[in-house]
Amino acid sequence: MHELGIVFSIIRDVEEVAKENRIDKVDGVRLRVGEVSTVIPYYLEDCWNWAVDRTDILKGAALHIDTVPAVTFCGGCQKTYPTVTYGKICPHCGSEDTWLQQGDECVIQEIEVSE
Ligand SMILES: [Zn+2]
């Protein structure tokens, strides 16, 4: 379970941005989490709730997760298809010359601050 490490690195990033912008209270953080990222949202939330209470800036901050659908691009026919349904083999042409275009990210989308 590496969710706690991810949570710590998100918190570190948010604290840095907050410091740069002279923000002393963050209400919430919105994340983009890819469908095939190795992050399990349920664990992430658990770790989040535990970790933010140990900070000053993020105490009680909510975590919002936007799921990004996984899309694979096919080098054979130049088309895209949903990764989760078809995996590595292109459903259009049967090629295995495919790679993930999006869907394995875990990035901060937005930091919510009350005025
Ligand atoms: Zn194809």
C-alpha cells in the first residue's frame, strides 16, 4: 500500500503552494486520478483523513477525486480505445503496438481555499 506516500507528497506540494501564496488554510484538494493508476481511491481517502489532521494548513481539508478514464492509442491504426475494456490489443485492428495515452496519472487539479 503506497497510498500514504502519495498522500504525503500531495500534502507537501499543497503546503508549498500555500506558503508561496501566503495561504494559511486549505479547505480541500481536488485530484485527477487515472482509471489505471495504481492508486486506490478508497485507501487514498483513508490515508488523507489520517494525514491532514496532523498538519496545520490542511487540517480537516476535504479530498475530491476526479477519475480520468484510461485511453490507449494504437500505433497500427492511429485510433484510441478504452484501456480497461480491451487491454493491450487494439479492438480496431488487432495490433499490439499500443500505448497508454492517459489514465495512469495522480495529480493535483485544484486547491480549494476559502476567502
Ligand atoms: Zn489499431
